[in-house]
Amino acid sequence: MLDHMIEMLNDPSMRHAAFAHAPIGLAFLLLPMSLLALAMNRRESPKRWPRVLLLLSCVMYAVAAFMTYRAGFEAKGVMGDIPEASTKLIHLHARAAQLLVLFGYGSVLLTGLTFVPKFAVRSSAVWLMFFLSMAISWQVGVVAHKGGKAVYKFGVGTPNPLTERQLALMADDGNLNSELDELARVGDQRVVHFQQRVYPLLNDRCFGCHKSEGRNPIKLASFYLMQTTYDEPTVVVGDPEASILYQVLTAPGKDRMPKKGPAFTPDEMQVIHQWIKDGAVWVVPSTAVEKTQEDGDEQ
């Protein structure tokens, strides 16, 4: 257990993920602490202990926010070459987190002013701290959202982050980007293989349960969903044996997919194997796109 924790803390990405929970929890503690200090702020014989608790909470929050920001900065330095979309999101996440650190320093300063004997100064500081605690709670949500999006949508910080090529293949709205459009136009055999053999198999045997909506964690209705809706990518481009999709098709006994209907034949497994090995090119047939659009119009 201890060895696992040490190993985790030595990994910048894991260290940042572990530290991130501390400022989140402490940030939401500041608001009730501020309310308590506000309620006990009297002109005559004010209670000191609520302000002491508030000051301790602010100091702990400021330290946690700084350590988390620093860990994030270190993690950013080892991310390597990631797509531009991921880079922009991480930059926004870092800027928002930097503001939280500044808020932390400001909260310590304001809470320190609550110990000034003059009632007007003390009262102003308590009220300002109350409003700052609300701003911190809001900003924590913003930072957490951007960080979660970077992890769960782009895989940043995970063993299998999305590459620029994989993002280029995420034509989940049915529109082909220029690279895939060119492959389809020249009759690339990978596109032909996908449209004539792979897509019909997925459509007939998999989409019924693994569609774009529903509770099933593995979704196969688009390349984008295959790469982002599960704990790890469902398809590892170029490596069928490491791909969850191929593993469940070839698994023994009750672990084999599909659960409903007959298992894939060896020839059908080979179709999926070849598709993944050749790059998992995803160019939805035009007839399928038109049918999807017609279904949407009917709804």
C-alpha cells in the first residue's frame, strides 16, 4: 500500500490528480466558515474563535491550491506531444487554476484583517471574505470541469491520450474532414473495407446495444465515442490485440460479445482485426449518414 502511494506521488500526473481533491474540499469549507464568522461578528465582545477557524481554513486552502497548481505545472511538462485542442484546454485549465491560487492568497490577507480591533475594518473584511469564498467555490467548479474534460474527453494524463490523428478521425457528426474525404474520393482500400465489411457488421451486430445513448459504457456509434466514453480507448489504432473491441469479440465463454445473437465467425473477426491493424479508418457510408439524418428529421 505504502509502495503504491510512493509510486503514485512520483508520477507528476497522478500526483496532480491526488492533490486536486484537497483544494476542492477546502474551497467548499470556506463558505460555511465565512458565514459563521459573519454571524458572530459583533460590535461589542465579538467572538474570536470563528475567525481563527476561518483563518486556518484559508491557510490550508491557499497551501493546497499552490501545491496542486505546482503539481499540475510539473504534469504539464511531461505530457509530451498532444493535439492542439488538448493543449488549448490545458492552457485554459492552468489559467483558471492560477486564479484560484491568487484567491487563496487574498483569502488569507482578508481573514487577517478580520482581527483588526476597529469594527468597520473587521466587518468589511468579513463581508469581503464571504463574497470571495463564493467566488472561490464557483472558480473551483470551472477548474474541475476543464480538468475533467481534458481527462475524460482527450485522455490527457492517462496511458492512452488521444493523438492528433485520432482526433482527425472523430467524424461523429457524419461530416468527413479533408483527409478522410480524400481517402474516400480516391477509393482507398481501407475505406472500402470499412464501408463494405466493417461498418455493416458493427451496425447489424453491435450498434443495437452499444449506441450513442444509453447506459452501456462502451459506445460504438462513432470513432469519437469509441475513444472517449470508456475508461480506456475501445480501439487501439494499429494494435488489434490491445483493442477492447477485438478482445471481447474473441473472448471465451460468457465474456464474449455480442451477448445477443451468434458469435462472430473467424472470418468476421478477421475483418475487424484487419480494420484495426490498417489504422481503423472511419468513413461512414453516405447511405448510413442519410439514414441517420432522416431518422433525426422523423423525431
